[in-house]
Amino acid sequence: MNEFALIDLIKAECALQRADVRIGNGDDAAAVAIPDGHELLVCTDTLVAGRHFPMDTRPEDIGWKSLAVNLSDLAAMGATPAFALLALCLPSADSDWVRAFARGFADLARLHDVALIGGDTSRGPLTITVTALGFAPHGRALKRSGARPGDTIVVCGDIGLAAAGLHHLTTMPERSRDGLDDSKSSMQRWLDALNRPTPQIEQGLLLRHYATSAIDISDGLAADLGHVLRQSGVGADIQLPSIPGFEALSQSFGADLAIRWVLCGGDDYVLLATLSPDRFDEARAAFQRSGVMLTPIGNVTAAPGLRVHDIRGSALALDKAGWDHFA
Amino acid sequence: MNEFALIDLIKAECALQRADVRIGNGDDAAAVAIPDGHELLVCTDTLVAGRHFPMDTRPEDIGWKSLAVNLSDLAAMGATPAFALLALCLPSADSDWVRAFARGFADLARLHDVALIGGDTSRGPLTITVTALGFAPHGRALKRSGARPGDTIVVCGDIGLAAAGLHHLTTMPERSRDGLDDSKSSMQRWLDALNRPTPQIEQGLLLRHYATSAIDISDGLAADLGHVLRQSGVGADIQLPSIPGFEALSQSFGADLAIRWVLCGGDDYVLLATLSPDRFDEARAAFQRSGVMLTPIGNVTAAPGLRVHDIRGSALALDKAGWDHFA
């Protein structure tokens, strides 16, 4: 199977019509229209086999996740996704693998009306680079840099689940990975968090009306909140027991692992935002009407640095080394 | 050196201001404005070490080429480039390598006022995926699908030089790769064609006024002209001796290698286009005024297929296998 046959296979799985795609997949570049009064939002992220996902991850899940991590970045900007490009580096031209990969990618793309408008296939070590494009009204995209002292810090979902899922995969016996029964539903939930993260597009669009800053938690809550704090020139206090997911993980795995996973686990793809406390009740009501979570976990301070308080209110000593990475 | 330090280093080398970049590098996604009355053109291409360039290629050249192959795709659409994203997969966090790579990338980016607005760095086998974005007036982008019987087929530069450069690298003694003296200036030209291809942006903008179809020659003249013919539902006759570069390569390397390189060598990044013969003189005059090449090499036919005629006018039997690839 040659490059062009692989591309045809991917195009067939990912077929989706949008009126604003003027020239789609199959020319030197794609041409798309951007709605009047809107800016283009664009980001790119690479997944490397064995680094960003275990080598034996199902191709459907790799396809889903490669798009999800990029849509999550658009969500953090308050953007509406529209288009994607896929650069796929494959060790062999395995049509079954590619079809399953494309199906996972397409399942998520269809949920958000995202058209695959271009890409590239190469032979090489398995890596997937997706570029995602979307829109936001001029000047309305959410930035990392707008947090102000006094703002409430919120997250839009459970944190640490993907890290628990990865722990589960690397520590449980091979045979029990499949056919998890009902009593193992939380295991399945952790694995889903790892393999099928849900980009919080709707939450990002809601946050655009309320938030002073936003980011998606991909490197870990501490690292990503750290970006917001540095880029906003502020600090923060957060309450560990307020972080959704922390209590359940503590009960299942003990506090040490739970602390590490909620603060430094990463791969959450949950939005973190700051907003004025005056707007919090209104924002929470809007989130409740949409049936999505908005949980306060702390406050922005003028004093720089991030202070994490445990259940007794005392500050944890954070292992700075855990925040930096090259992954 | 961690991911964030590497990113800072790349950003410093590639610093370039554009007023239409509303949110640049350093947030979850970039935000850019698209000019009124224009479409966005976007493409992505990956270079894999050892496949798309020799492992010992200088990092400056890899940086240049990774952007060049993408700007060449925009050129083939008649687009004005504006922005790029860089997804860089590196085996190690080698700051000297990254600085040199970024310098090569930035050298070309500055020539075309292209702002680096985002990206990603990962640890993994050396692969570089660039996404390039540009503009064209609504409905004016050049497509592969517009060629009509009777059209003249033109190319905008010499073909086969990069293949000669690669041959030179793989067959010449190691010691003579450096310090090529003046008598070896054509060798240097072949190596430059391989390592520092020049995206034909100006030629693409000129072709927008004349061409019925266009493509950039990246996979080889026969394969890329083949895309135009299939997507336009037509065929073609081309004259081998008319292809710029063929005579010189024949003299240096013999006809067999020269034929293979001009038809199937690839890595040329020269534009190929079709235009009505009525418009040819006007187009050639416009190209001459701009000091760039426009050379007729054949004609579009209603009969499907590609027929390549040699110096005596007889058709060559083309090795179909040489056209397909997965690279």
C-alpha cells in the first residue's frame, strides 16, 4: 500500500463536508474561509509512540487522542474548532492500523464538526502531529496572561485520572487489561481519561464570557497553573482537597500518589481558568444549565509563587523538579 | 535543557513581528487575523531524518528545508505566506543543534515575512513537521484540477538538480564534501538545490494571473504532473530536451541518470503549471520583467496518460513503479 492509497483510506474514514472548505484534502494546500469578525486560532501538538502513549495503545485511541489534545488547546482559547491537518509518520503501511486510527480520529472530529483538510504521510518511527484550526470573535480569545489578584481559580473536571490510568496499565497484569467487569468501572474511567480524553470545547465557549485567563491541563495542574501565574505576573493559593478527583484517588491509591497525580500527572485535558469572584455565581449557574462542571480550587494572589494547601491547611513543599519536563 | 528553554531558544532565533498576529507563540494556540476578502491557505509536511534528508545534513539546512517544502506548497496555490508552526521531535535537547536549526528556519522565514506563531517540542526520533499558513483572494487560489486540453505546460526552474546533489553526496568521497572550489560550482549548485530549496512564492503569485492549474514538483516531475493530469481528467505530451536542467545533467552524468532525475528525482520545489497558449507570451513577458524563469515543456491533451518524448521525438517507456512511493 503506497502513500496515496493510505491517504485515500484516511480521507474516506474522515469524510465530512463543511461549506467553508473551498479546497479540501488533495491539493498542495487547503483553502478555507474564516467568518467575518473572527480571528483564526491555530495550534499543533505531536504524540510520540512510547512517550505520549504506551506502545500497545489501540490505534483507534491514538487517532482520537491525537486530535483531542489539539482540540483541548483550542478549547482553552475559547475557540470553536473547524479544521485539522494530520501529519502521520508510520513504520509500515499497515492498512488495518491506519483504518482504525482514522476511525478514532474521525469519531472525535465528527462530534465537533471538524473537517480534515490536509496532511502528510511518511515512513518513519510512529509519531502523529495534528494541527487544529478554529475561530473566535476578534479580540475575544482567552489568554493565559489575564489572571488578577483576587480571582477565583476554577477547573472544569476531574484531575489525575489519566495518571491513575497509566499507573493501572503499567502495574496491573496483562490479562486483566481487557474485559474489565462492572466492579472495575473506575478503572475503565481512568483508562478512558488516558486514552479518550474529552476536549472541553463547550466549557471553553462558556468561559469566554467569564474568565480572565484559561489554559488546558496537559503537563499537570501545577505546571500549567504555573504558566498562567508567570504569564499574568501573579501567584496563587490552591486547596488540595478542593481539586475534583483528589479524594477518590486518595481513597484508592493513598494520598502520596493522589497528590502527585493531581498536581503533576498531566494528560488531563481539563480546562483551568481564573475569574473574578463577582462573576463566579453567574458562571456556575451557566455551567450548571449546560450540565458541565465548574469547581473552585483556590485564589490568585499578588504574591508570586504557587502554594498548595493540604487538608489541614498547611502548605506542601512542591518538588520543583516534577514540574519541568522535556516530553 | 528542558522543553521550555528549547522553545525560548527557537522563539529568540525566529523573532519577527507582524501586526496580524494577535496572540503569538506562548499560549495554548495562536490567534491571527486574516485579511478581508481573502481565504486562508494551509498545508503541513514532515521531514524524517535519514529519509527526507541525509542524517549528516547540517541543522541550518534542515531548518531551512523544513520551512521551504511547506512554503513551496503555498507557492503552488498562488498564496502569500504569513505564518508557520513547528513541531520538532528531537532525540536529545542539544541547544547548539536547535539554535543552528532555528537559524536556518528563521533565515528563510524572514525572506518571506513569515512569523513562527506556535509549535511543539518532543523527545523522539528526529522528525520535523511544519505547518505553513498564507492568504489568497477569495476563489483565486491555484488548483491542480484546472488543466485543459491544448494548454501549455510550463516549469519555473531547473529540474533534477536536487537528485544530482543527493547522488553527489552518496557517491563522492567524504573528504571532498567540504571546501568545494570554484571548478566545482555546479556541484555546489546541486547541493544547494538539495539542502536549500527556494520556494517559488513570487512565481506562484505571477501564475495566479495566468495559470489554469499548478503544483510544486516535490515527488518528481512525472508523479506531480500525473496528479495534475488525473485531477484535471486530461493527459499530456512533454519534450524531455525542453526540461530545464536536462541537457546539463545529461552532459555531466549521461542520459540515463538525467532522465531518471528530471522525471522521478523529486525534491525540486519548482512550480509546474498549465496555461492557455493565448496567454503564454504575456505570462513569459511578466516573468521576464520579474527576472524569473518560465519554460514550456509540453502540452495538455484530451487523451489521458503522460507521454515523454526524447530528443528524436519518440516516446519513452516510463517505469510506472518509479512514480509511486511511500516516502
